[in-house]
Amino acid sequence: MHTDPQQAYLDANHMMAAGDDAGAEACYLQALALQPWHVAARANLGYLKEQQGAVAEAEFHYRQAIGLIPDHAQLHQNLGALLFKEKRLAESEAALRTAVQLAPDSPTAWSQLGAVLVCAHREPEGEACYRQALALDPEHARAQFNLSYLLLRQARFEEGWRMLEARWQFDHFPLSFDCPFWNSEPLEGKSIVIGLEAGHGDMIHFCRYALMLKARGARRVDVVCHPGLQRLFATLAGVDSVHALGEALSGGWDYWTRPMRLPGLFGTEIASIPSDVPYLHAEPELVAQWRDALPQQGLRVGLAWRGNANFENDADRSLPSLMALAPLGAASGAANFISLQKGPGEAEALTPPVGMYVHPLASRLQDFAETAALIANLDLVISVDTAVAHLAGALGKPCWLLLPDYRCDWRWMADRDDTPWYPSMRLFRQPRGGGWSPVIERVAAALVSLGSSAAPDPR
């Protein structure tokens, strides 16, 4: 038991740094019991609770600390960031505006305020904040990255790709190589390896540039990908060898690159997006095997309703459950639903909404080559923003993509119901303010119309 509040505070800091959260919390509380006005202990306890996900307690401690020192910019900034995570945008904006008033030379506070404004669909104001942050610190990586997403969403590609380069300064990737990054040097007679993106969908989206590397004269173009993509990527035009993450790599490449750098390195604009599909293909033998497993009459519609739960915006981009798709049951007479859902939510196909039968075939999908073969036998894929949608688009299969309003990914741009990245894709967006019900109702109506058409064209 401590008798000195400052020593209790210092011990708590050491414990928190060592990962002993329980001990740190106990010591912070001891410091506050001895000295209730110990602002640093109160603020650090708020940070500790925030890291633990105890949002209400974190907010309480931050506000208590602000009450003791109302002109402390970092405390307002911390509170604003916490409220932003909770999507309490008006309160977050108020806290961050106080932070920039108290510390107008803080690029981080300006960048955070910009992010809140952009998420509130006030993009011009948000962009001004990002640019203020960069005026204070032209190398501020987070402000550059935030600005890149805004620019790319608006199809302002030239500056957007350049700003996206900041991503590599703070994102951690599991793979690098002992050769230089490729920065548009001549490739004639050279070898290059395309490294790993964190998401399967990102890999599918951007590895289309392999053929363009080949066209630049590369003698050899290899890819390192997730194991589940290896068989599928063997069908990728322009690729000489596909390696799975975890394999022993022979090396010997002249250059390496990450897939998401390639659009910028090739100077991609709207008109030059490489959109020839399909650029991935299903294996004919697997296609034939799946053909007999599917209904032979009516539309065959694949469904994917949830993405990777670890993705930062998954709560908004994924449906709560298969039950959200219950209105599609109105088309059950004309459509056969096939589950493409892997991972979280996969078992929901066994208990679908009343009046809606879903063939629970996803458990038989061992990798993306299997998924591609199943999709090749379908008429349409309906999916949230996850790898299944990218795969359908890369295969040239009609795909209806369900998109959130809040923090919708930059690649789908703004106010479009199509995408130049995938010509076979149709976008169904949430209305301003969010909500899946209006989206699902529109999809259900489109599906009924498609099922009753004499010559269905899901696109």
C-alpha cells in the first residue's frame, strides 16, 4: 500500500508499460485516493481504461482530468479521439476544436479533427484540416494517409496515390525482402516480387497489375500471398511463380513492391484503371465438380454477409447476421441462395430466415480456388465489402455489393452505383446516416425483378 501519491503514480506507469494493467490500475487509484487532484494519474488511468475497451470509465477519467486542467490540449485531444471511436461525432468535434484552439500548432489534433469532419460528410472542411496539419508538418504520416483516402474517394488520383505512400510509415506488414523497393525503375530483364497486403481482398484487387509489370519488360514477376490464395493466383496473367506466406523463399529478385503501391507507380487515373476482366479464373475441373452440387433450375445467387471481424470498420461494413437478408426471401421462388460465408457467421446458413433456404456449402470451400469454382457456377453474388466481392469482380461475375455509409472504403469512390475497378459490379449504398434495411429492400426488389425477367442480366 502506497503512502506517497507520486510514487504510486510512478509505479503505475512502470506497471502499465510492463503490461500489468491490473497492478497499474490499482496504483493509479491509490494515487488518486491519496491526492484526488493528481491530474496525471487521472489522465493515465483514462488512457489505460481506453486501451482495455472500458469506454465509459475512460471518458469519466478524461473529463475529470479536464475539469482539473481545462486548458490542457492533449486531454481534449484524447477525449475527442475516444468519442470518435464511439461515433459520437458532434461531441468529438467539440473536444478536438478545443484541442486545436489550445494547441494550434499540433498537426495531430488538426488531422484528428479532419477525420471527424470527413466521417460526418463535411469533406471540404476535413480536407482543410488535413492541409493545415501538413502545413505544420509536411511529413505527418497520419495526415497524409487520411488525406489520401479523401482524395482517392473523390477520384483525385494523382495526389491521392502520392499521399497513400505515407501508409508504409505506420502500418506493420509481415513481410519484406532484401532487395530495393521498385520505384518505376526500368524493368527490362529484371525480376520483381509482389509482396503481401494484409487483406485477401486487397491482394485480389491489386495483383491485376502483375501483367503491367510484365509489359514493362520484367523478366520474372512473382507473387507472395496468403496460402488460401496460392492456387487461385496461379491463374493470374503475367505471374511466373506464386509463393504462399510461410514458404521458404529462394529470393534473388531485383526489386519488390506491395500491391497497393502499383496504381500510383503506374500513374493510374480513372480512364487508365486496368479493368479487363476476368483476370483471375476458376479451374475447369473444380467448376465441373461444383456444377452438380448446385440447383439446376432458377437463379443461383451466392451470399456473403460478414467480413473479417478484425477489420477496423467491420461493425459498419458487415451485416449483423444472415437475418438481415430476410427480405430476399421474397425472391425465393425464382432464386436459389448459396452461402459463400466463411469464418464468423458461417453457421448461420444452417438456420436462415423463415421462408428463405440457403444451401450451406461454404464449409466445403478449402481455399479461394474452390470459392472461384463455386462462383463460376452462379448467376450472381450478393456480398458486403469483403474478399468474396473482389473475387466475383475479378472473375467477371455479376456482383451486387452492399456498402456502408459510415467510412465507406475509398475504392468505391462517392455517389456511384458502379465501379471502374470491376465492370460486372453494381453498388448498393446505405442512405446518408446509415442503416441496412433500405439497402436490403432495394436489393430484394432488384432480385425479384431479375427473377421475373425473361432474359436475366444481373449487371
